[in-house]
Amino acid sequence: MKQFLDKDFLLQTETAKRLYHEHAAPQPIIDYHCHLIPEMVANNHQFKSLTEIWLGGDHYKWRAMRTNGIDERFITGKDTTDYEKFEKWAETVPYTMRNPLYHWTHLELKTAFGIEKLLSPKTAREIYDECNALLATPEFTARGLMRKYKVEAVCTTDDPVDSLEYHIKTRRDGFEIKMLPTWRPDKAMAVEVPAGFVAYMEQLAKVSGVTISTFDDMIQALQVRHDFFAEQGCKLSDHGIEEFYAEDYTEAEIKAIFNKVYGGTNLTHEEILKFKSAMLVIFAEMDCEKGWTQQFHYGAIRNNNSRYFRQLGPDTGFDSIGTFNTAKAMSKFLNRLDTNNKLAKTILYNLNPADNEMIATMIGNFQDGTVPGKIQFGSGWWFLDQKDGMEKQMNALSVLGLLSRFVGMLTDSRSFLSYPRHEYFRRTLCNLIGNDVEQGLLPASELDFIGKMVEDISYNNAKNFFQF
């Protein structure tokens, strides 16, 4: 019987162990998509407790706690102490067995704090106190943890109206780890709520210095901000879309739709789709011009619980996998750009695993030989960033594309303790490939090349693809 979370965790064969320990584990981390708070890095935030760094904003844990019957006041409430919240999480952890949270929780305790005890109500107090003592030291600040996990670069997720002041401060401080912004212009497409769109246009006008009264003005203002992001080292955009949009439209139609929504009038469903379709193309062309990589995260149904949305707002654990028939729209969108030679490097992330094979074949339609893996099938995202989801994503990519050109894993997290997700991915990758070697599906005589392939997927491919 194997010991839980030993040095060969998830590694089932001798070849897998060799690939991980010799080739994957030593690689630095490039976390090219995350939701870290830039201010925490800029100010080298010192966390006041394990609850703050571990439970604050973590909707994965919040969902599990609710499912375990924990009252909301111990999850997002304001009238409970940090320890009371942590105690309820410790109460929940034993019930997360076979959920990736059980692995992540103990992997984070081990790699960050050196704690190998299992978290439960019996160990909650000692683990909490031991971690808090370490969190009070310089090695466990925001920057200290990034150093501890051998992070080389992170890309945060930022709105076009963001000042990027904390990215600038971090760079000027001489912090050796790159923190780069990512352009996330979702609000500039959100015309389904006219009042919110108009308010956003006012913000955009203020930060860009462009008076906005027409559609052309809006595009000019966005271009000003796009240029500013590029000046601050941005190399990626990211779009959180429910599905792909690729309606036919004319320039005159889009200008008329802008005038209508800017005047506060609700749009028809067809008008909304046309506007989003036009904006996706415009943003893609901006990215292509600068040589950026565009990312598309699609397929989530968000804020399903209206009662809790009113109470807590978005990103609080009430989203789920959606079912959308978006393949034709995706193809039309990518083809529209490719036809005009405006298709930038692209990463496609699906939330529904039923789309794995569709994405794996779609990316092959638009590879053009200019960049290895120019169009990427993104790593298992959100509900899929666990062992089963990652294996399914890599298997589909292997069978229908080139796993060897894959740019690998990311945390997609707000937490400075989430870097072990890269280790979890690398162990899963090495186990997958190692098993193939031991079963004679890959040649053992090519272990040098296979080891290099593991290094590439873990680090080199992302380094070269994004040109960090």
C-alpha cells in the first residue's frame, strides 16, 4: 500500500518517477493566467492568518463547505473570526475525499509549510497556529511565496480601465519575478445591461482621455488603453465569454447599435450578438497587430443562484458548466480572422469536457506553420483542472494534435498558495507518459527526447510561446 502524498505521489511507474523528478520538478513556474491581486505583490503583503491566504475568495472551498452543511456566516460572513472559518474548513476537509480539494489542501500544506499531518477537526488548531507563525515571517509574504515556488513570471487579469499602478510599482522596485498585466475587455462588450455599459464608457473616457460619443470614439479609447497595456509589458488578452459570437454585421449596423445602447435603450438579442461579434473581431485584430496571444475561456453559466448573487455578488461559488453548441461560431470567428491574416496566437479553454475532441480538432484547422502550436487547446480549466480533467484534455490533444507543443498549466487562482497546481499537473503529465513507455506504447530508447518533451510542456513551450 502506497503512502499518501509521498515523494512519488500520482507516479505509478519507475519511468513516471524518473520523468517527474529529473525533468519536470526542477522547472521554474510560468503562471500565464491567474487572478492574483497586483496590490499584494506590489506591497509584498503579509498575510494575517491562514484563513486570509487560504479561504479568502476561494469559491472552490466555499462550494464544498456549503455542500457539507456549513452555515454561510462561517464562509463569507462578517461576524465570525478567522479561526472559526478555518475550523469549519477543517471540519469539511475529511469529507472532500476523492474531490481534488483533498489533494490540493494537503499538497499546499506540505509544499508551503512542511506540514504532513492530515487536516481535520483534531489537527485544526495546531496546523492553524503553526502556519500562522510561518506566515508572520518574511519568507511567507506574497513575494516570498512566489520565490519559494520558483515562479519566474505571472500574468494577472486586468480591465482596460485599470491603472496598472501596482505592476509599475513592482517593476520599479526591482522585484526579480515578472508580474505582467493581461487585457480583459469583457465589460466593453457587455451591452446587455445599458446602464452598466454607459457607466463603463464613462470610466473608459476618463482614463483614456478620449471623449466618447460615438462607436469610433470608443474604439479609439480602447486602442489608447491597449497601447498603454503593451507599454507595461502585456503580451496576452483574455476573454470570458459564454459562447463564441460570429454573427454577420455591417459597420453601419454596429454604429447604430452603439448609439442605441449608449442612449440607454435595451437591445434585441440579435443586436447584442452582432455587437459582441464585432467587438471580438476588433479586439482580435488589435492583439494580432501587437503579436499578443489571445485567450478565450468559454462555456460557464455564471451566477445561477439569484438569491446569493444579490447577497454576495459574482465569483462566490454559484457557477457551473454550461452546454452550448458553439463549434460553428468558433470556426467562423477563427476563419474570419485567418482569411484576413489577422489571427493571433490563440488559446481555447472549454469548461464542458464534452468539447474536448471538438477543440482538439478545431485548433488543427488554423495552424499555419509560422509558430509551433500557434493555436492551443488550453489546459483543463476551472472544474476540469484536476487529475481526471487534465488527463482527458491531454489525451484528446495527444490523439488529435501535438501534446509535445502544449504550453502547459496555469493556476487560474487568486491564491498565493495555488502554485502546487503546477506540480499536480506535472505529476499527472509524467504519469501519463511514463505509463505509455512502460506499456511499450512509446519507445524507452527515446527517453532523452521524452524527458525534453516533459521539460518543454512544463516550462519551455510557454517561455518560447509568450516570449517572456
